[in-house]
Amino acid sequence: MRIILLGPPGAGKGTQARVLAERLGLAHISTGDLLRQNVTSGTDLGKEAKGHMDEGALVPDELVNKMLGRRFDAPDIKNGFILDGYPRNLNQAKELDQILKEKSSGIDLVIYLNTSEAVIVQRLTGRRVCKSCGANFHIKNMPPKAEGICDNCSSALYQRNDDNVETIKTRLQVYDNVSAPLISYYTQAGKLKRLNADGGAGPVLEKMVRLIKLS
Ligand code: AMP
């Protein structure tokens, strides 16, 4: 099964994609995680991407598309995948269709996580991420067992550079301007299913699993 999770920053795409991928035996592909890995290891791609990411702007399509194309060459995508954070605009959606067509494949389902702005800001400002395994926590909604330490691998947690109120506002504007048209793109393709993602991570996950089983 090949699934896209769509929704604004803070909709819970990363948290849900990680758990869902493990439960369904699918690869989890997060372009945000891949870009952050490049920034941390100081690659040329990371150096070019960093400024855009810190501002809350999108990284240029050519860079992200090339990175994604390479990720699709890995063997673990054979059983299917969950895309989180890609596509972010119509150009990327068309590029994705093209990459998959060349592999005689296509997207099966797009799940849109509908989330209110108040919930988004509360989630993003309280988010903490593991430096090593990338697991997400929240200081109130999903606190780690020991403060500042990852439950899974005991590495330190950090706050993303772009999880501050000002950058969150820019990211939401970018989302409204360039990512929201994806909703009609995938609705027209008959692939989009929506669900309300304002609730806790557990109940939202179960709603997603039911949707996937029905599709
Ligand atoms: P995320 O982890 O999905 O919230 O992404 C964090 C940041 O990485 C975004 O604000 C963008 O700067 C960049 N990014 C992630 N995915 C993409 C993408 N598909 N296209 C362009 N920029 C991206």
C-alpha cells in the first residue's frame, strides 16, 4: 500500500506515520527528516536547505525531488510506504506521479489530517524530538518518562529550530498558499479521505487504520 499523509504542520503526520508504518510493515518516508539528516551531517544539500528550513519556507523542488528519487531506489519501499511531508505543492505531486509511473506504480490513498490552528500551535511549540531516532514527544500531551530523554533510545531530546511561534506562522501561510491545492488535486483523482485529527494520537491512529482497511 502506498499512502500519503497530508495536512498542515502540526497535524500529527510525523507521529502517526511512524507508528502506522511500523504497524503495517511499510517504509516511512519523511522529507523533513531526510533534510534534517542532511543538515546535521553537513552535506551540500543540507547546507542549501538549512536557511529555507529555519525561515519556515519550502526547500526548492529540484533539491527535494532529487533526494526523494534517491530514497525511492532503496529496497524497503517494495512493500509500500507512507509519505509524510511530501508532496508539498502541485509540482511535487506531479513529479511523484511521474517517479511512480516509471516504476509502474502509483498512490493508493491520501489521508488528509484536518486540524485547527489552536491545536497546531499548541502541538508544535511543545514538541520535542529525539536527536538520534527522530521519535516525537510533547511536553504536555506525550511527555517522555524522563525529562529531555528519549523513551526509545535514551538519547537527548531537542526543540526544532522552526518550532517557534513566528516560524510556525510562516509555515502555516506557506501551507495555505502552496500545499492546500493538493487537497483538490487528490480529491479529483478520487484518492483523498479526510479525518478530524484534533484529538489524541491514539484515537486518531485508530481512525486512520479503519480508513485504510476500508480503502
Ligand atoms: P517537516 O518536518 O515536514 O515539518 O518539514 C520541515 C521543513 O523542511 C519544512 O518547513 C521545509 O522547509 C522543509 N521541507 C520538508 N519537506 C519538504 C518538501 N516536500 N518540499 C520542500 N520543503 C520541504
